[in-house]
Amino acid sequence: MSVKPTFTAIDFETANFQKNSACQLGLAVVRAGRIVERKSWLIKPPTSYFTFTYIHGITYEKVKSEPTFGVLWPEIQPYIENQIIAAHNASFDTGVLLAALKTYQFAIPEFQVIDSLQVARKVWPKLNNHKLSTVADYLKIDLNHHEAESDAVACAEILCRVGWDHVAIKTVGM
């Protein structure tokens, strides 16, 4: 019998190569194996320098009037603190989260991490690659790639379709 997962899938888009340059965060909350909530925030990063607009379409003009991560953290924190967080290539997204927390001088909360990229490599080893778009296409999951909420939902869907025995969980913080 497979356990029904409970976790929050996240995805960050960044403005540039700086880890603290989050310009969008999307999430999908999963309870008992079903997505029960989806959210997305545009975020004003610490600088106006954008390198990755060609990937996600977000410009400084689009986010210059949006709140910073520091302003948004109290709203985001309940989705992260003492939760299981999932991301596709989780080291990137947790790195962005930790850099943003440091930039705005917030304590690092305790949370656990699941990497859907590692799970996909284990469960579907014969795919040509294990990029989010490749796995989503293979599983017929709708994806507007590099739109943070859509990426988070795809990550959540991937994990909901595998047996929880394939999932490794790592603790971060405290």
C-alpha cells in the first residue's frame, strides 16, 4: 500500500545568476496525494539586473512595483517552515530560498526536502533526460515551463504519481 503524500512543491524563477535574485515563486500544496492549493508571487529582486528574461519572460519593469522577498516572507513562511518541500532540482530552489532568507536577515526555518528530479531518475531511468519538461511530457502533465506556479504544479504531479517508497527526504535548517 502506497502512502498518500503531503508536501508543498515550490519553484523559483531568478532574475540573474545571483541566488538571491528571486523574481517569482510558485507553489502547489499537496494533501493526501491531491493538489489542494496553488499560489504564485512576482517578487522584486534586490537589484534591477535581469539576465534570464529570455527564459521566463519576467522583466524588471514587470516586478519593480511588486513586494520584495522580505515583505512576502511572512506570507510564504507557513508553506515552508516545518513542512516537506519538493522541487525539481531541489538544490537550486532551496539555494534560492536560503539566499533570499540571508539577504533579508531571516532565520533559516527547519524544513524537509524532496527532489523530484532524483525521484524521476530513479523511477524512469530510460528517459532521454529528466528535465521537468521531459518528465511532464512523458506523464502528460500540462506545463507552461518556467512559469513558477506551473513548474511547481508539475513537480507536485510527478511526485503524486510515484510510490512514496521512491522518495528520499532531507532535513534543512535548525
